[in-house]
Amino acid sequence: MAVEVLAHELQRAALYACPNPNCNRVFSKKYNRNAHVNLYCGKPPRFKCPHCDYKSLLKRNIKDHAFRMHSDLDAKVIELYNPAEGNKSGGETKKVGKAVETLCEPDIPLLTENQPE
């Protein structure tokens, strides 16, 4: 009887590790592990602080950071890319007329929709 109870408790406490070898996150629920893998793990930061080089995957983290570190209640968060547009180059997207300009890191040239690749 005690063995059955122990086995049941171990099964209930099953842990789900992230399959990414560079990530050591472990979750108690499979749903949370899958959400982590699909939304966050291995993704580049999506947002940037307008005052410094702090970057995060979550917009809320940038707003909290700007309030704590820069005393800025209305921080204009910089979106480095929009996953819905498929732009994951790591640069800020800015609309210029009908073209979309990607403001990238200094070592990466600027791209627009109208330029040949």
C-alpha cells in the first residue's frame, strides 16, 4: 500500500524539462513547458529600453526597468521586431512611406522592402 502511494506521489510531481540543451528551466506542468519553448526559449529579446541597452522579451519588463532605473513613467518602449511580420533581424522596425526600414545593429546594413537582396 505504501509503495502505491509513493508511486502515485512521484507521478504527480513529474517535472518537465525544457528540451533546449542551453536552457535549464524545469516546469511542473507540461503546458507551461510547451508555452516556454514556443514563446520564449531561444528567442532574441523583442523590446529595448529607450534610455540604455537593456533588452527583454517582455514589454512589461522594459516599462518596470525604465521606472526603476530612469524614473520614466511613460517610457516609449522600442520594439526590435514584430513576430507577426516575420522580421527577426534584431533591428527596430520603422515605417517609411510604403517601405519598411529596419534599424539594425551598427555592423548590419539597413534593409528596406524595395531593395534587391
